[in-house]
Amino acid sequence: MSGLPEGWARTTLGEIATLRGEKTSPASVPDAPFIGLEGIEPNTSKILKVGKASDVKSSVAVFSTGDVLYSRLRPYLNKVAIAELSGVASAEILVMQPTEATTAEFIRRRIMTPAFLDFAALLDKGDRPRVNYAEISRFPIDLPPLPEQKLIVAKVDGLTARTARARADLDRIPTLIARYKQRLLALAFSGELTAGWRA
């Protein structure tokens, strides 16, 4: 007995995502969209900046729409995104293609978990820690059937959105308290606050 839910399979990252591994010279694709390490926001998967291949000199990694982009440099920064267009990226970004057994969203969510971050932390070395695909491809993954993967991603996305809304609401509380204090002081020193007492 595997201990897994029915229909799930025990596998590894390397079995559900293949490394694209294609490199090119930016001079050969000068107008191609370029994503650098600074272009991916840590922990959010947001692509903050897209430049042009002509902005860089060294070899770049080729990616296509739907590929998973993973920063292998300083993996603790948790820079992972899904390409929404085709282009090129920093050579420090690993480009992974999901197999038919999974989706880019499931892979992205799975490798952004604390378990994967801890796994990568054991692999990175040096003052500029980096990992390689051969190492991270061994990360164990319990893989649900495709429909269940999509459901899991949708649930996690929903929770993430609610958390973001709650955080935004909490961030507004100090402003609301400050406004309330100002209004209270204005009422107090205008006499309105104690008008009922005087009556």
C-alpha cells in the first residue's frame, strides 16, 4: 500500500517536467522579449519587467508560452513564473516544460512550497548559491490525476487571493484608526463630543 490517495502516483520533478535547455546568442534574436532575474518578483510569480534580447550580451535561455521559469541562482528567493509569451531569459533561469501528466500551474505551485525550498537549500553552495536541473529533478512529488491537479491549483489560488485581500484590509487599519482619532479630536475640541453632557 502506497499511502497515497486513489489515482495518485509517486514521482519526481524530472519525470513530469523536462528541461528545455536551448541556449542562443541574444544577437541572433535582438527583438525577442527578455526576462532577467530581476524581472521575476520573489514569492509572487509576477513578471515585473520584460526587456529585449539586445539589452544583454551573454548567452540566453530560450522559452515558449506556458514554460515554467525557475531562477536557479539564490533559490531561497523563490523566483518562479509561467511564461505568458515566447522569448529568451537569463542563463540563470531554468526553463521547464510540463509533460502531458501535469500542468505548468501545478509545477509552479509545487516548487514554490516550503518543502521544495528546503530541498533546494540543501543543494545550493557558495556565496552565490545556485542549483542545477539534475539536482532539483530528483525532488519527490506525489502527483494527483490531472483534473485533481487543476482543482488543487484553483483552491490554492483562491486561498492566496483571500489572504492577499485580508492583508490589504489589515494594512488599511492603521490609516482608519488615525482618521478616527483625528475626527474624535476635532469633535472634542469643537465641543460637539460633550454636547450631550452639557444638555
